[in-house]
Amino acid sequence: MITIDYQSKLPLYEQIAGRFQSLILKGALPPGSRMPSVRSLAMELSINPNTIQKAFSLLETQGYIYPVKGRGNFVADTASLAAKEKQHLLREAEKLIRKGKELGITRSEYDAVLDHLYREGESE
């Protein structure tokens, strides 16, 4: 479920939080589902439980999960978070496309990249 890249410059807790964000936004972890316990995830990944707790705290702060005292952490309803993330990504894409146009990248070149990316996603 969660993999860690020990060669990455990103701190472990950010990698873990990022992986969970992705799983939640994709719907692999639906709203209301229980997150793995800090202890079990720490054992599974062979890392310090404090690192997992820091990742979960980050996810909670960002609105991806919520704690229930004595029961653990659960996935929040992230429909609004997903919509905000999509808008943010579209704005970033727009900036990149504008910059590319300034450098002479044509629409057909962008279309080719998009076609490749979406075909790549279908084969997974």
C-alpha cells in the first residue's frame, strides 16, 4: 500500500502523507474508512512510530483524515479537497502551457504529450 523511497530528498513523513493523500483522492481509501494504526504501519514499514504520527498529523491538518478518540484515524470526506486540488493543478498546468508557448511549443506537441500520458494511464 505505502512504499518509501529512501533515496528521495523528501522526509519520510512527507512521503507517507503524500502516498495517503494520493490513495484518498483516487478513492482507494473511501471516506469513513479506517486508517491503519500508527503502530502497525510503523512495523510494516520498519520506521519509527513518531514518523507515522507526524505524517498522520499532517494529513489531519490538511483535512484528509480525522481522529476518533480510542478508535483511530478515519478518512474524511475529501470531495471539496479533491476539487481544490484539481483547480490548483489546472492553474499550474496553465502556467506551464503559457511558458511553453513563449518558448515555441506548439499545440500539436502538447496534444502528443497529453495523448501519451492518458494512454499510459489506461495501460496500468
